[in-house]
Amino acid sequence: MKEWERRRQLSYKLYAGLFDDVNLPYEIQNTNDDDALYHQVLYFFEHQSELIYPAKFIFCNIVYSYYLNKYFGEDFYESLDNKDLLADSPMILLYGDNKPLYDSILKEVMDRIETLPSVVKTRHYFKMEFLINDEDISDVLKARFI
């Protein structure tokens, strides 16, 4: 078992109930229109991401894969194809399922991923989930429990 997997298991035990997004209402949209999906994912990077799949999955998959690489040295592209990374998602669309779509999104966001508005909240969530304590995430904890 990899270090990030051990940390995730421990955080789920420590923070039972905190990671309850799987119980939130969501919407699944048609995946046949790559252009619409491309624009929706880019919108999610610039604004609040909504629980609309598969756009939400692609957004989270990119952010989580980026931070798995940054904090755990995992290969970014292998992580994008890891079905277990976001296994609780109601819809999974991995990198290998649509490389052209992912590549076009990556081209737009990777050089500025850490500065994009929606990434901040997802980064904090990632850090809670993988027990990384290198910045103050109290605002996220307050939002979840108050």
C-alpha cells in the first residue's frame, strides 16, 4: 500500500463523516459533447465547481493527481488513470478514456493550477484527506462543521 493510500485510510478513520460528498445530490450530464465538457471543466477551474459529472470528476482528478505528484511523487499521468483515486465518484472518466479532452484542459490550466480559484478549496480538502498540514485550513474545517 502506498503512503497516500495509508494516509487516506487513517484520515477516514480520524475524520469519520467529514468526507461525505458521496451523499450529496449530484447531476450526470451527457458525455458525448467534448466541447461542452471542456468548457464546463474550465469553468469549474475558474469558479465554484458544482457536483455535475463527469466535469466534476475531471476537475478533481486533475487537482488530486497534481497534488499526489507534488506531495507523494506519484506520476501525474498514472494518477489521472487511477480508478481508485476518486473511486467514490458517481461517474469516472479517466485520462485514458478521453486523452484529447484531458490534454486540451491540461494545456489551459497546468501552468497556473495553484492560482485558480476553485483549486484552493479542493487543495484544502485534499490536504485534510491525506493528512498534510503545511498551511492553515481552519477556514475549510469551520465551513464543514459550523
